[in-house]
Amino acid sequence: METVALLIKGGRVVDPLLGIDGPFDILIEEGRVGQIAPGIKKEGASVLEAEGKIVVPGLIDMHVHLRDFNEAHKETIATGTKAAVIGGFTTLVCEPNSSPPIDNCSILQKWFRLSQKDGHINLYTKVCITKGRKGERLTRLRSLARRPWVVAATDDGNPVLRYEVMKKAFLRAKECALLLTPHCEDSPDTIHSLSPLPQGVQYRREPYFVARELELAKKTSWRVHISHVSMDASIDLIRKAKAKGIQVTCEATPHHLTLSEEDAQRCGTDAKVNPPLRKKEDVEALRRGLKDGTVDVIASDHAPHTPQEKARRWEEAPFGVIGLETALGVVLTTLVHPGLISLAEAIKLMSANPAKILGIPGGSLAVGSPADITIIDMDKEWIVDPQSFFSKGRNTPFKGWRLRGKAYATIVRGKVVMIEGKLFTHSSIEL
């Protein structure tokens, strides 16, 4: 059955890869971009008016926790992808530290079946580097990497402590052309007593692990992507490594780009994250990294927990904040509108660069590419209200913030799945 063409009219199209920033219409046919030009006419096409809006390649978040399995009370693929659609994301990459972790082909296949049944957008996943994320025995990376929906490997939440094990991981990943995205952070098991106060004991081993991974990337001549960088020292190491030709990319989160350790005192456990919120000097260093290209990606690290879990005292509350429904608004409000980065730079960081690093479709509106598109209302003002979230999580440090800029519509594979906060299935039935 032939699908009805969709014509997006009157918007300002911004595509950094194509070098486009101006008034264009976009014709979508059979789920792909068919034409980009001013004044397109197509008899019988459905028309989506985008006058006064910004039309960009669909946003990609390469670092999210959708939980499910034994942690469905925190989040599911169904609820998490609804939150993503509201936030303007068309593609997500899931972390493998689920319960049970994605460290074997059986669990991976269960994840895939769930993603096909309950996911409302494009979904990929990472797999564990070691069995049980214990840092001891490598998983069967060759077998896991054969699946086209597997894009990287990480022991999310835990660094691989032993040098020789991580070296083997680099060599094995190179054999099967699999990206490594290590977490250069202290293990939660060692930092339960962390205080939110500046004078408290801060965990600061991130630069040590960053330096080690950069050394291994150089020795093995293989790619590494450093997850959620948070310190000035780490940015400096990565900047110097790039100058030497080492194959490294990295990401930063909206909360690390915006908040400092003082905010942890104000927000309480809703700001308890790993790596932690750092000093204001670190925030400024991350922002400089955005401008000079050291930081390649902005990723949310969406990590939902129940309100009951986050209501525990600081030492007992779990790490993590949610971000799928706030990431775009925070980036536009704190980075783009003040002029710290341009809108085109933001789209590179949240769409083009993730697609390139992961080797997946997306990141551009080139003719023939999948029609994954985000339409943005740059001037939409709204207040962050966790009770209105589609995510099961409520743990945001941005509660009560007045943001400027929000996703107006989300289009996945040529199908409109959200307009002005209203969700639709692929058959255009409200969810």
C-alpha cells in the first residue's frame, strides 16, 4: 500500500552537513526525504505547516537508560521512547547496565524484541564489555557485534579497572569494528558516602581513566568515545590527544554543561549523578570544549529512578537524572540563545556528530536519507514540571526552570509521531 507523501512547508531548514540554513520546504515520500527546495507542490500530500519554526535532522541521544526488564518500575522502552518523542529525539542508544545487563546474546535478543514491540522511535543499544560489568572476563563481543542494532560496548557505571582486561577489550573491539564508550568514573561501590557539599569528599579519578583509555587507543590504533566528560583536566587530555591524531571523541551532558556542585546542595538527590556536578571552572571548561570541537556530542544520560528511591538520604539515593524531555530546552536556553554556540553547532552536537560517530543513519536531511526530522519552536517558553513528564522518572535538577525553546513536532521514518505535545502511533492514533 502506497503511503501518503508528507510536505513540510514554510520552515527554516538548518542542516549543518548540507550547509543549509534558510527557508525551504521538505517533501517526504516512502519514509525518506524526497526533495528540499523552496515552494514545493505535491498533489495529494499531507501538509505540515512549519512557518516560524526550525526544521532540523532528527535529534539523536547516544546515552540513555531505558531500564525495563527487572527495572520496569523505573522506566520501560515504551515510556522512555514516549519521553524521547516529546523531547524531539528520533533515535536513542541504550546503555547495557540494565537488570539483567546486556552481556550475552540471549538478553540482547530479549531487548531487541522489546524494542520492536514497544519502541516508538529508532533504537540501538550498547553491550557490556565484561560479563556482569565486573571488569574480569570479556563478553563475546564478536557475537554481540554482529547484530546491526549493536553500536558500541561499555560497562556503564563501572570503569574496567584492570589495564590488561581493557587492553584486550580494545583489541577485540578493533577486530569486530565495535566502538568502545568507557565510563571514566569511580565505581558507585566506592563512593556511597559522597557528600553533596563542596567540602565533602569528591570522587575525581576521571582524568586517570581518561588518560589510560587514550593511551590504549593510541597503542591499539582503535577508536574510543569517552562518556559524559565532566572535568577541566579530562577536556585538556582529550584536546591534546586529538591534536596528536588519536582516535577519540567525547560527550558532555546538559547538566554538566549547566550546573555546578553548588546546585547539588540546592537540588538535593535530584542532582546526585556520577560523575558528579563539578566546580564552575569545570563547567566553563566543558563549554570551551564545545566551542573548539573537543566535545563532539551532547547526550542526556537519561537515568530514571522512582521518587521513593530519590527521596532517600543522600548516601543511599541512587545516581542519575533524567533528561530526554528537558535536554533540548536546556541546550537552547543556556547555550544557544545566549550565543555561546550557534543553532547549527547545537544540531551537530545533538544529531550529525552522534550519527557519524556511531555509523548509523541520520544526522542529515540529504535527499534519500530516512525522514527523521525534528521541528523546533525556538521561542516557546515553558516551565519544567516533572509531574507532566511522559517518563516514569521525576528526578530532574531543572524542576521549576523556565526554558525557552521546545520540540514542536517529531517525525520518525516519515511518520509524524508528535505535534505540540500530542503523541501519535504510526497509524496516527493517539497513544
